[in-house]
Amino acid sequence: MSETPQQNQSETPGNGPGQESRRPDTAKRGGGNPASRGRTTIADGVVEKIAGLAARDVVGVHAMGSGISRTFGAVRDRVPGGGTKSVSRGVKAEVGEVQTALDLEIVVDYGVSIAEVARDVRENVISAVERMTGLEVVEVNIAVSDVKLPDEEDDEEPESRLQ
């Protein structure tokens, strides 16, 4: 039997007849695992934004931050060029190379179980931060600074002193 030229070609997995032979990724210039070719750092503000958004997603969380910070934030939001609402208001993060710790200050809605809301916030924040950053969340401390009553006006809108 005579051999055809196609039978003489060496084939690597994934290459069919007539396709070029491809080298594995490890044979590229520089070699080695790409993850070991540099360092990734994540700013505290990035983790604070992720945690703030994750905390706000929990049912029963009315707002983030203390009354003073919410009032100043509402005033700042009204000023042209003052920026958008701060998603990291009420969140403080300490970020290391592989771990992070978070402190959150929340306002809960009246009638909800504070313990359950705090547990749900903690779970949601840990899940979001670890998934998005790869950092290990070692602790999430939650301070409940206020309860939003149904008949209260939002602190976000400071009352005018004029009638």
C-alpha cells in the first residue's frame, strides 16, 4: 500500500488534515503561567463600591451610612458637578494582597428582622466581593445606625426651612 501525504503529517489534538499544527500556549514567548507574570492590585474604593452595591440589593436595607453622611451626600448630589450618588457611602474597606475586611453602616426599614437583614447583607457582600475580586473576605462588620419608619420622610432630601 502506498501512503498518502496526509497520512505522513503529524497531527496534534484538535488539528485535522490540512490544518496547521498549533503550538500549545506554554510554548509561546516568555513561557510559563501568565498569572505569574505580574501583580494585580485592587484599590479599597473598588471593594467599597462592590460591597455597597451588594448591600443595597438586600431587601430591608433602606440606605447606607449615618444620617450626617446621607444628608451631606444628598446636598452634594444636588450641586451641579457634585457627582452621582456615592455607592460606597457607609462602606469602609481594608484591602491587603489576598484578603479584605469590611465595615458597613446601614439603615434598615421598620418591621424587618435586623438580625436577618444583617445576615443577608453579610452573605451577599461576601459572595459579591469574593467572586469579583478573588480576595478572601475575612470579616464584614455591620452597624445599624437607624431604622426608617414608614411615616418618616427620607433624610436624603433635606427639608426646606421656608414654608
